[in-house]
Amino acid sequence: MAKGRQKKHVAASKWQTSFNAGYQLVHRHPLFAHLSNSLSLYMSAKHSECPNDGWVYAKSNGQLHVHPERIALPDEWAYVLAHAMLHFGFGHFVEKENPRAWACACDVYVSKFLADLKFGQAPDDLRFRSNVSVQSEHKLYERFMLDGIPPELTGYGTAGPYICDMHISAAPKEAWQKSVDWTRLFAIGLAEAAASAINVAGGLEPYLGAAKQENLISSAQLARRWFVNSYPLLGALAASFKLIEDPAICNRMDISIAAINAQAQEIYVNPSAALDEEQCKFVMAHELLHVGLRHDTRCHGRDRYLWNIACDYVINGWLFEMKVGHPPQGVCLDLELKGMSAESVYDLIVTDLRRFRKLNTLRGNTGALGDIMEGHPDWHKDLDGCTLDEFYRRCLAQGLTYHNTIGRGYLPAELVEEIRALSQPPIPWDVELAHWFDHYFPPQEKVHTYARPSRRQSSTPDIPRPRYCPGIPEDARTFAVILDTSGSMERTILAKALGAIASYSISREVPLTRLIF
């Protein structure tokens, strides 16, 4: 009896060693890594539901039931595990009129895919030997429904002969369909495998998935690479910014998640936030849109932190519609603000300053510092700043054109209109005059003061009342305008210039204007 138990223990140990080695081959491959992280393995004789003649039995709720005693090579285990995972990645768990024909079509398609991929080693009974043209599992299913299943195309399932290796859960359909987006995980793995294959060909990686396994590439770097390679709207902007992931720098600058500096062309991502790749895509797109839409220069005398919050609401709403990545916990997102501009959202925010001061930007809840970092005052007015401003606008406009040309994906209409508006050249003198007024004549804030009390009220003549007065003297808000009225200026242009000066003066509460012409 003791010798029999010893042999059984040795066999179990051999099975475990071989299976673990095969599973690691699948787990290390970038094509299957995300799927393997999200699936549950049932390997013990007590819990596994795999048939006696099978290898692996897949359930739609994310369970893989493995045969607990079958002895095989690691490459064979890698093959059958990849076969089962591809059923999830290709979205094969759907109800059909003829389940057996559908399962057979899916098994043939997956077997052909793995044969072309040259991954693992197919066991003798599962090796794909047919020369049939396999366009898709749906085409095969239609053929099987019309002509029947050819004998040579049966037996490719991993649950044993004549047994379907896919089981649709008895739970409500919505529950197992929405629990995990398997096709999205497979698409991510496919993109990573393609990028890694290019790096292997170029000598940057020794084998597929090496960079990610050795933590040579962070999630933020992968997200940045995705924008450059796969998302033309923001690809040029992503390529022009330096990514900084130093936790010491981020902590010193009070950056809890991310921030961007348009002048220094730097994006800061704090690795302590532990964002995954999808969250990094959302964060990076958020920061790049801040720069591309010139939110740093559109503040125009507003409270910078509240302006940052208003821009966050608009950008996050767009990214949610565009399905770019996944937002981190606690970002500003309100779908009821859909269709509103950042300026309109700001006007709503200033009606409840106490509540909105407590909201977080991606930089953190400082109440004073937003994730749109400031350069030196008026940096955008010098030559380099103007060139940089034009560069950001051009990057976004060209990205929009390329994005629409290749049909890359959905873009909200409000974002498209804002990008097009920024790309239009403004009227030089009109815009410059507006900027000049914004800088030197900010809106007056009236305050109560007892320095010049108002008249007493007749009901309480002994009580002095405070009056409103401007924060700065009125004579400090008087300015002079030199207008060249040479013979080349038409009457309509002169009237437009004088009207603009007068309207700007009234809107900025400038009482006196000295005009020299």
C-alpha cells in the first residue's frame, strides 16, 4: 500500500511539474497573458469537471477545468490551454441552433490559428491535418449546417472525442457576458504581441514579451507607445512629450497621479498610483488634450484651479464617450454636462465654490494646484512660446485629419468642433487687443468698505452703512490708444476699430479712454 501511494505521489508530482511549465509558456506569451490572468483554473480531482478523455474544459463564466492526472509534455499543455483561452478571446460562447456544429467550427478555426501561430505542440489526437480553407468560424458553421460535419474535421476539441469543450453557464446571460470583456483582453494581447515581435526583430527584446516580464516597460510607456502607433489624433502630441515616472520628482511636485507641463513638454505619471495600462491611456489622453486644446492659455483671469476642474469635466466626458482607456478612481466625470464647453462649466462651478474646491484633479486634491502646470509668466508671448503654441495646435489638427481619414474611431462632435476652431487663424489685432485687456484690466471685484460710508438710512440715521467700491482706483484703469488713421484705412474699418475699443472698455469697466489719431 505504501509503495502504491508513493507511485501515485510521484505521478502527481510529475503531472504538476509538467502542467506548471506548460502554463508558464502560455502566461509569458503576450498574446495570452491578459486572458490567463483573468481565468480561473480548476485542477484537483475534487473540483475539476473535465471528462476522463479530455484535456481542458472551458466554461463561459471564466473557468478552465483541467484533467488532474493526464501526463503530457509542457508544450502539449501550453497548446491545449491556449486552445481553451482562444475560445474566450474569439467570443465563441454564443448560443446557436446546432451547438455541436458550432463547437466543431470553433475548434477547427482555433486549431488552424494555433497551427499558423506555431505555438506549443499539439497532441497527436488534436494535431491539425486538414487542408480545408478556414475563413472564419461563422463560415464553417454555415457550411456544416448545409452539408453536415465532415468526419476529418471532428475531434479537435480539448474535452475529448464527441464532447463539446465549451459550456455556456446557466447563470443569466448578461451576468457572464459582462463580467469580463474577453475579446478586449485578447485584442490588447494581440497588439502587445505584435509590438513585441517588432522589438524582437529589431534586437530590442530577446524573446516575445521579454520587456514586460522583466519590467523594462511600464504601463505608462506602453500607453504612450499605443498612442504613437495606434491613435493618430494624439499620436504626434504623445511623441513630442517626455514621460517622467520618477516618484521622488512627483512627490516633490505634489503629483499624486499625473500632470503635464506644456512649456517643458513633460508628462508626469506617479508610479505610486499603480495604474494599469488602460488607466494610463485615459490619464495620458487627458493630459495631452489639456495641451492640444490650449487650456493653459485660455484661463484669461479665471481661478486656475477651478478652470482646471472645468476642463477636467469636459475632457473626461469626451474620453468616456470615446472609450479611450479606463478612468482612475475619483476623476471628475458628470455625463449631465455633455455638450457644454469648459467656459460654460466654469460658470456653473463658480456658483458653488466651496463644493468644487474639494474636487480632485489628476494632480491630487490640493485645492490650489491643478494638473495643468504653469510655466513662467507670459511665456507664450515670446518667440519660442508662440512657436510651441502653433505646434500644439497643428499636431492636434493634423491628428484629427488623419484620424478621420483612416476611420480610427468615434470622436464627440464637441471635441471635433473645438479642434477645428483652434486651428482657424484668428483676426490678429482683435485677438491681441482682447489679450491685452485681459492682462491689464481684469474684471473689477467690488468690495464693502467703511472708508467712504454711504448715506444713512432714514429708519436708522445713526448707523453708518458700508458702500461698494472698486478694488483699485478708477484713474488706474484709464488707458490711451494710438490709432493710425492713414488714408489707407476705410471708414468701415475705422468704425469697427473704435467700436471694439469702446466695447472692450465697457466690458472691463474702464471709465476713460484717451484716443490719439
